[in-house]
Amino acid sequence: MKRVVALHPSADVGESLPDPSFSEAVVSWQKHHGRHGLPWQNTRDAYRIWLSEIMLQQTQVAAVIPYYGRFLVRFPDIATLASATQEEVMAHWSGLGYYSRARNLHRCARQVMEQYSGKFPADPVLLAELPGIGRSTAAAIAAFAHGARAAILDGNVKRVFARVFGIEAYPGEKKIEEVLWRRAEALLPVQNMASYTQGLMDLGATVCTRTKPACPTCPLALRCVAFNTLRTHELPVKKPKKAVPEKQAAMLIVVDRNEILLQQRPSSGIWGGLLSLPEVDGFLLHTGKKTGSPSWTKEAITQVLASFGEADAIESLPGISHGFTHFKLHITPYRVTLKRRLHLAAENEYVWYPIAGLAMAPLPAPIKKLLTEFCAVADIGK
């Protein structure tokens, strides 16, 4: 393919002029080369479209597909979802990550039932006011369900625009993001909104990928600054790096009478609303070695145990690590054998959960994996 260097200097980054040829190229490409067989496509059902858009936030399509199918079996419509308990919703979301999405999903379903009689509004402005639905997600729902003329600007679209228009700054920066929104709105077609919106998503997901983009097959290649100047590896500009904070946590694995002790986490914060292992606060002892694992004092562990029993033995287990968006968590698990088990008060944050039901318990993925491996090694629950 002959390369034609497009002139889009950084000084012109704020210029947002209509360009019908841009949307025509995207729509035509999507019709012949885009994705058409995803489970949430070929429908105008706003509920299914909304569910897929929320699940796809910061999550790959391949990971979403099985969750999407299972979720719809249990919650086939918004009324069913709204009437479910948060624990049920979290259990079906467990393992998909970013759990605030599930909490907002549940809140949104209830709000749509109360405010809109179970029907999502067609106006993207009203959609964006609902829990968990931002400006870009609202536009996608409105475009796919109602053909509304509204611009999307998710991570994939930012990457496409940054390369095509030669954006010389980090696209997540607020000032640059505002510029990209103006450009996205200026490029909207008059018709074929669903195809155009899907086309932009498909280009970012399958062609203009982070690494090894398939530029020769891209319908925007001739106008792409990054491609024509051999800078696809440089654009978009990467987010300035910051040191990733590391945190330590001690968690207790207490098994008694084929039940395991779990703790309800607060509704906010990491793993909000999920069940997890009881966590030990304070009294952290560092080994002083770079490769060594930290340990917690027996007093700190005993203090937590006092709420539900008396320990007979406490054994430190190999630690695990889990990366979040903004920090890395190192977990040191302790196996606890009880000498005496106390009755839990009804309002207690702890619960004895049957080991046989752990597979469907609303647990964070790393905790579920840790317990699965522990039960297998210890031959528990068989």
C-alpha cells in the first residue's frame, strides 16, 4: 500500500471539523470485516446491550462471553436483576473483576425500574446519569438500541484517534480528552450510527491493537499519521509511569465441620460487597529480607479469632500476590485449627460457609483460587 503522509501537526490537535469520508470508511469496513456474531449483537434490547457494555469495561471480549451467558440465564431481564439480592448478583459476577461495576449494575437496574418503569431511556444524557453508566457507555447503548447520534470515546477509540490524528500527548489527560471528545462528535455520521459505533470498537479491538496493529488492513491507513510516519509503536503516548504501591495483608483460613469462615467486606473499597477471608489488622512484622515474607504477631491473629472461636493451632501458608489497577496486594494466609467454636451473632460480619458451595460463593477470584488449591491439598470438602 502506498503511504501518503497526512499533515496533522500537534498544533492542530484541537481542530474538529466534520469529515464524512471518515465515517463512511469505518461503516463500509465494519459491514464487510467487522464483528457480527457476538452474543450481544443483532439486538435492540437495551437491557442486553447495557449488560454487555458494563461487562466490557476494562475487560476483554473473550473473558466476558461466558459470564454474559450465565448472567442472562439467571437474570434474563431487568426486573429479575432488580429484584435479586446483591449477594446473588456478586456471586454471578465473581471472577470478572472491578466489582464496583456489579454493585452499580444492581443499583442501576433498581433505578430504571423505579424511575423509568423498567425501560432504559433513549436519551444518552439521561442514560449517563444512571449508576455505572458514563458518557461513552451511554452513547453506545443509545446508538445500538435506538440509533441515537452520540459519540463514544473508550480506550480503543482513543487509541485509534491518537494514531490516526497524530495526538502528541497522553490521551487520558483531561485537556487532551476534551479535545478528543470534540473530534469524536465532529466525526459522527448522519446515519448508520450503530454500524459506525461498532466499527470504531472493532477497529480498536481487532486492527488498531496496542501491539502489532494490522495497519495494512485498516480502512483509515492512508490518513493515519502514526502509520505513515512509522510511529505506531510510539502512539498513543503512554501514561507517565508511577511507582506501584505494594500492600500487605494477612488472611485466616479457618475450617471447622466442613465449613469455612468468611467475612463480609464493606460495600466500598476493593472487593466491596463480596465475601472474603477474615483479615488481620496491624502488628505486622517484617522479616528484613528482600525475599522473605512478612508475618503477623500471634496477638493480632488471636484478637481476630476471639470473635468466633479459640485457636488450637496457627500455621503460616505460602503467600500469594494480586495486582490491582493502582497497587499490588501481597497476601499471607494462615491456617487456623479451632479448639472451640463460638456461636456467631446474627449481626456479625462473619459467616460459616459450606465448603461444598464455595464454587458459587461471591468470592474475589484470587481468594476463590487460593481456597480451591488449599482444599485440594488439605483434602477438605470431599
